[in-house]
Amino acid sequence: MKNLNVILSGLIAILIVLSMSVFTVDQRQNAIVFQLGEIIDVKTAPGLYFKVPMLQNVRYFDTRILTMTSPEPERFITSEKKNVLVDSFVKWRVVDVKQYYVSVGGDETRAQTRLSQTINDGLRAEFGKRTVHDVVSGQREQIMDILRQKADADARTIGVQVLDVRLKRVDLPQEVSESVYQRMEAERKRVANELRSTGAGEAEKIRADADRQREVVLAEAYRDAQRTKGEGDSRAAAIYAEAFGQNPEFYAFYRSLEAYRQSFRNKSDVMVLDPSSEFFKYLKSPGK
């Protein structure tokens, strides 16, 4: 029994030593092996590894893509000496874990502070060379590309890769926005008034042209009507003259009947004439 206890104790001790000698590296991590505080090895590939117990220790570092966002919008000045508020974020990851540990002690907060300073310096420099229109829409993509390149070049010195820099929002401060909106409103009103006055002028031109064309059409129509009427009257007069020449007495009788019909069309018609008037010639002597 005593020997069995010794054997079991030895096995347990061996298992403990083995457990302390083995470590694994996940595919999302890199590991640094230290011996008495000194870096002796870096493990970048996932797998099972061994170390010397009590003498060596391992520290793990996350190599996944991380996001750094600004807690509050930062204020920058454009080339027009106007303030803008910029909200941005950065995508970064550790690519050289040894350099990362040597430069910032493997501290994510210190690394983000370094990146934030680099990004802010780059934004200040790029915004200082551009107008508000450029930073809002005109050259926004170009600014982000330049910032990514500059930030990545600086981040490599601490073992970090900057994958992307994005400007989420670029706004004017409240006091500047109000003045800009007022100026925009005044400009839009001025343009609207110009368009209204131009439209009113064009409308008057159209009305004047329509009135002129109307007068011309009416004048031409009146002229044609008078010409047609004159031609009709002339032709009627010729017909009357021809009929009168063939039988003057019948023509006079027919015209008198037409006059009687027109004069006595209604029962209420009243005429005041001398009984000896020529108008009653055929009424007095119809036989003739």
C-alpha cells in the first residue's frame, strides 16, 4: 500500500508537471513565451506547444480585427477657418505580437491611444488643406484613404496594422449650422424670386403675343367677312337689278310683300304711317 501511494503520488505529480508544461494557441490568438521575463519565442500558428514549468510562462494576445471609435466627435478646422465636428472609427489588428508587446506592453488601451493620436493628427492636417465641401462630400473618400495609409505606416512601428479608417459623420457646429442654413435659405429665396420674376416676364410676353395674334386673327377674319359680305351684297344687288330689269312691276310687288311680312310678323307690332304712304300701295290696289 505504501508503494502504491508513492506511485499514485508520482503519477499525480507527473500529470501536474505535464499540465504545466503544455499550452495551446487558438487560431484567434498569438502567444509569447517568456523565460524569467525575457521573450524567448513567439507562437503565431494555432496548435499544442510545450514550455518549461515554473521557469517559463505564456501570454496570449488577440489577433482579431478590433474597432476603435471616438467617444465624442472631434472638432477640426478647414482651410476656410470653419469648425467641423468629425465622428470616425478605425479597424485595426495585431500583426507583430512581439513588436506590439515591446512598444506598448501588449496593452490594448495604450495601442488605441497611439492610434487615436495618429488619426487626429492626420485629420487635422488633411482638413486644414480642404474646404467644408471637400471634407463633407467632395474628397471624403480620398481623405479616408490617405488617413489609412498614414495611420498604417505609423501603426506598423508598434506591431499593428490599420485596415480601415472611416469618417462616419462630418457636421458643422450648431452655431455655424444655423448661419449656414440662414444663408442657404436667403440664397434659395433670392433664386426663387428671380425665377418668379422671370416667369412673370415670360408670361407677360406670352400674353402680349397671344393678344397680338388674336387681334391679327380678328382683323383678318373681319376683313375676309367684309370682303365676303361685300361680294355677296354685290352679287345680290346684281341679281336684284337683273330681276328688276326683267319685270319691274313684279319685283316691286315681291319686295313689298317681303316688307309686309317683316313688318307684321307679330300681332303686337304697331306702325304709325300716313295712309297715303307708298308702303300701302299694293294693299290699296292689289288687283293692279
